[in-house]
Amino acid sequence: MSLNLALTPPMGWNSWNTFGSKINQAAVRETADALVATGLAALGYVYVVIDDFWEADERVDGKLTWNPETFPSGIPALADYVHGKGLKFGIYSCAGTHTCGGKPASYRYEDVDARTFAEWGVDFLKYDFCFHPPGASGPASYRRMGRALRASGRDIVFSLCNWGFDELPKWARSVGGHLWRTTGDIKDNWSSIYDIGFRRQRDLAAYAGPGGWNDPDMLVLGMRGRGNDEVIQGSEGQGCTDEEYQSHFALWCMQAAPLMIGADIRNLDLVSLSILSNKELIAVNQDPLGIQASCIGAHRNVEIWTKQLADGDVAVGFFNTGTDQRSKTPVSWESIGLPDGAECRVRNIVTGEDRGVWTHNYNSGPMAPHGCEVVRICKPSLR
Ligand code: GLA
């Protein structure tokens, strides 16, 4: 067993946002194919995770099994298919007696279910919190599954989904969690991104680091209002502008959040694919120091988030949360831990534009409403 799981935030795809209860084996295979064909797999998006609704309505001989109509070839064959593409395979269960969709779940079946998942070739388990018996301890239930996974003989990333209840970030790592949801479900609109991404992650940076990550939920980037009916309903899922999707991705990268794509990868538009494929932003997300960005202040609706990187560079994100165009938002070297007067090269890693050498502070370029700029400020060279 490896202790080195999720040393950087997991990247991949999850079926929920697009497919909801309509997930089936063809969609999973086609998504695995598309991850490879689009080049996303080569960039690190390797976990293919099936969310709720893969399960049959009843256990068979005390074990979970798949819905034979939607997964006729079975889950082990699907795991083999995904592994054959060089990808990793994830599945979903719940700490309660039933999943959020009402299917059988793992409360008091943790050992047998963990063994079943390991036998099937599962590499990642998302573990939800519906139908948890009143009065039972949530942390204890998560701890039981964490132990069972460790005893299963297979390396399985443990993704906790109790929506941040019971002060989850404080104990998630100690029960074996590698990532943990900090909020309720994200929707495909700016106000949801704003609430979850900008407001609700602010005080959580101390809990993130190699092996354990705050999870502000899956990306809605690229969904364009085409989400599943269960979560992304009506006006709540009307989609976002290109600038809003770009800011959403940049913020999740700065916050060292798991990058789980929720869109339909088989039908991704080119703008969304190019946002997801930004190697310099991915490198910030996957930086080995594993620091989650902190907000150091705001200047006329532009929030400034900073993240120290392993090579001494500093990433600074300017996020225009207002509805007017903004430019020239200043950030001083002093406020980001660089020596005043140091000559530092600045690169806009959203556009790839070199912004030149600055010595005391940096002023952002123009930003559209809800747009952003992320710069990498290079560590001053010693002379
Ligand atoms: C909960 C979770 C979602 C999804 C659904 C599945 O709402 O928060 O992410 O897994 O359950 O039923």
C-alpha cells in the first residue's frame, strides 16, 4: 500500500454534473476515449469517476452490484476498459444506508464494500452523506470506510462528500480522506461559483496540503447550461460567460482544488477545452508545495489571491468580481513576501503574455466583468 496518494490535487472527470441518474457504460467508455483524444488525459486528467446511479436496487449475497440494464458488461469490465486507456477508475457510495439517489449504500457494510471495490479495480471512491442514521457519528462512519479502504490491499483515493458538515476539514485527513467537499452542490452559474469559490474557501487554506485537499466541488466549466436535471435545474443552470468559466478554472487552480471536470467531454467546445488545457495554470494547481491560495485583500471589486510555489515564484490571481471593466489593480512586493526593489519578471499565465520586469509592485492589465488575470511573479535572481 502506498502512502503517497493524492500528493497533488486529483484531476479527472465525474459523471454527476452532466449525466446524473442517466449514466451508463457507453457514456463512461466514450468519456474515457474522449479524455485521451482531446489530450486532457496527457495533461493529468486521469480519474474517470462514476457518481451515483451505477448501483442495482438491491444487494446480492450481501454485496453491492451494478444495474444490469445500464451496465450490462459489469463494473469490473468497465474498470478494465478505463485502465486499458492508461486512466484510473473511480466509483461512488455513501456513508448512509442509501445513496442520495436512494440506492443501497455502505453504512455498516464498509469492509465488504471496500473489498468489493478493490476486487473490481477501483482507484477512487467518492463517499456521500445522505441517509446517515440520525444520532450516528458522521466522522466515525467516514473513519470506518477509511480503515476498510486501507485494509483492502489496493490504493484507493478517498473522496469525502459530507458537504462540510461537522467541521469536516478539521478531521477529514485523520479519517483517511484525500479530498473533502466543503459545501453543497455547485451549479452552472456565476453566483454559485462566487459563493462556493470566493466566499466559502477563504478560511480553509490551512487544511490543504500534499495528500489532503479542500474540494469546492466539480468544475462546471464547459457545461454551457447542459447539466443534468437533478442538480442543474432551470435558471440555476443557465451557464456562464467565457470569462466566468476562465475565472472559475483559474480560482480552482489557485486554490489547489481537485480538478474534476463535470462537463460532457465528448462534446466540449473549443474555448472550454483550451481553458482546461492551460499547462501553466495546471502547473500552479499541481505545484508540489501544495499550498492553497489565500485572499490578501480586494481593490474596487478585484479580489487578490496569492499562492507560494515550490520554486520560489509567487502566483497572484486578480479576480474582477464586479460588473465593470477593471485594470491597474496594484499588488506590492511587500504584500506577497518579495523584497522591495527586487527585479521580478511577470508573466500572465492565462494569456501567456510576458508583462515585463517590475521592481516594487505590479499593476494588473484590463479585466472584463467577472474576468481574471493570473500572473506568475518570478523569484528575483540572486546577483
Ligand atoms: C449529492 C452529492 C452530489 C452527487 C449526488 C448524487 O448531492 O453532493 O455531488 O454525488 O449526491 O446523488
